[in-house]
Amino acid sequence: MTDELRQRLQEIATAAGSAARDGDIAGMRARVRKGRRRRMVAATGIGVMVAAASVGVVVALDGSPEPSVAGGAWEACGQEVETAAAGAFGNADVFADDGPVSLRLDPLNATGSGEVYVAAEMTYAASGVDRFAVVNAGGSPLALWVVDAGGRVVGTARPVGTYPDDLVIMPQDSTWMDVGFEVRSCGDAGGTARGEVLPSGDYDVVGAVGVAPAPAGQSDEPTRAVAVVLASSVLTVGEKGDGPAVDSQCEAAWPQDAVPSTDGHELGLRIEGPADLGEVAPQDPDDGDPPGAAFTVTATNTGADLEGWTGHPWIVVVRDGVVVGTTGGMDDMGLDASMAAGASIEYDAWVPLHDCATVGVGEHADTGGGEPLPAGTYELYAEMEFFFTTPPGDDGPEQDRTDVTAIGGPWAVTVP
């Protein structure tokens, strides 16, 4: 972080603290805790995306000739992404690195439409300010653009769903969020016209979050970002009939052959976990205690040598062949997945054991949680995405990676 930004943040924090009333911050929620990093789930994002898929959200949402995107989003087309990011957050200072917080995005996937589901992690990186507030833009805590090799915006995105407006970032904590977008071409990506979905291929994307100092004790949350932090990732768009062999989203049907059906299994990856976790109480949706099911999964390479990385395991809870619960996110992404033949790596896994259809709905709109699953025995599966440079393949922006999905399970868990 530059000395100029540090001084500016400290001045704002001091002024805000001087004006603060006594008492707790009204917008604070007991969702991010020291010692456990937890994903922030959209208030209705998952439900909206599932419903939208059933009615063909690839058509204009507002009945206009062009697809509906966030207000002013088309203005970003052709701009440098830093300029677009500054404009989206009220001309705040933009940081590609060395900012007051850090932002990381999982690789993104879309199949046959403009719908993209983004998992992002925010962590504290500054000193002198004990707390940052995330300032939403267009109703979303995250903004997203598709860019060309020179960093020029060639595609824009409209948030899909309803999201919290009181996320905070503090030292020793990490905040996860899941945000849905409808991504469309600006008119010069892959021969598309403005408003069309992107054709199959790999695209560079840049995400942005806006933050402002919000010291503990401050009575009001800031409404304007002081800094915008950028992070890059890759969006892979597949053909309409090229969807995943297994749909791991809420309320999807879960096939009995999920484990051997993946390309990761074909490559030689095996995901193992505890055969029976026994009785585990669901996470309390209000204060997080008990925490839910935390355990370890092991990826083993039964094939040739592999070099690459992976992300946190996505845990799926299944009952009677239907997905009834999903993970709340894990600590990190960009995890090492390089394994010699026969080698194994362990990864932490966690799932709150909440009914995914109730996450962020009604009384849980401000908690990121949901109703605890009813008593009974459930099956757990772990789904992991791997990105290998060895063996080389034709995936990724440079078409030199081998990207695969591997699934492990089932493992039993009993909700008392």
C-alpha cells in the first residue's frame, strides 16, 4: 500500500471514529469470525439463478431489444478496466495490487448462456484501519468485466440476485461471497454483437470490490468507496450441450454414478473422505456455534504425474437423490495440486448442514445461513475443480492446461 493511501485511510478513519456514537455497529453481523473463514452467500442469489435458468434468462430481462445490464454498464465497453472500475465505484482510487484489502476469484464457468456464478474471497491487507466496509455497486458487492489481452472491456455483467449491503473485512478474517451475473458481449468478443452471449472459449475477466474505512464504533456505514481492488480470473464458456456431467447446485438431481462420471476420475484422481462422520449438529445460523460438519478430504493421484492447482472443495449434501445442502466455502483458493503418481494431498472441507433452499431467505436474509436440515442420515460428496499444466491440454486462456472435475463420496452424516 502506498504511503499516500495509508495516510488518507488513517485520516478518514480518525474523522469517522471521532464522530462515532457509543455502542455496536448497527450493520455488523456475526458471520465472519476469527479462526474460521466463512463464505457469504447471496440473500436470494442461488434461488434466483436456478429460477432464471428455467425461464431462459438469456433473453432480455426487461423486455427491451437489448439484454438488461446494470445501469451504465454499456458505458464501460471499450474502456480500460481500471477506468471502468473507477467509474462503477464513484471514481475511487483503483488498485490492481497492494491495496487495503486483497481480492481473489475462483475460475468461472458458463454453459450455453450468459449466467456466471462467481466465488470471491476478500482479506484484510492494510494497517492503521481496524475494519473496512464493502460498498456495493449496482446492488452487488462485486463488479465484473470481460477484458481482452490489453485489459480493455469487451464484455459486461449484470448482478443476478439480492445481496447483503453490510459486509465487512477485518484483520485475521476472510470474507467469502458468491455472486451471480448475467454476462454479455460488448459487441467485439468472438464476432458477437452487443448484448449476445459469449461464444464457447476461455476469456479473461476482472472482478472489483469497493471498500471504505469503517472503524469499530462508527455509527454509520460508509456509502461511498475510497478504494477499489481488482482481481483477475478466467471464464470458460462451454457449448449448450456441453454442461457438467453432474449438477451440484441446490435442489438438483444427483446421479448415482456421479463419482466415476467425471473427467477427473478418468485422469486418475480419487477423492476420499471419512466413511461416516457420525452425528453432527448443523451450524447455528445466528452465531455459528456449533459450526456444522468440518472434515478432511484426500485427493490421490492414481495416474501419471500431475502439476497444477485447485480450489476449496464444494461439499454437496444429498438425500433421496436430490441436493439438499451445499458448502459454505473454505479458507483458500489456488491450493497446490501437484502430485506424483501415487501421491496424495489433504484438503479441509466444511458444510453447515443447512437446507440450501432456505439459505438467505426470510429471517436468514442477513445471516448468510439457512434452516438446519431435519434430523436424519444424509450423503456427503466433495466436488473439486483441478487445473493442471502437466499434463498439458487445450484448456485455459493459452489452451495449454488440462482442467478437470473430480468427485468423492458418498460419506454418511447423521443430523441428530
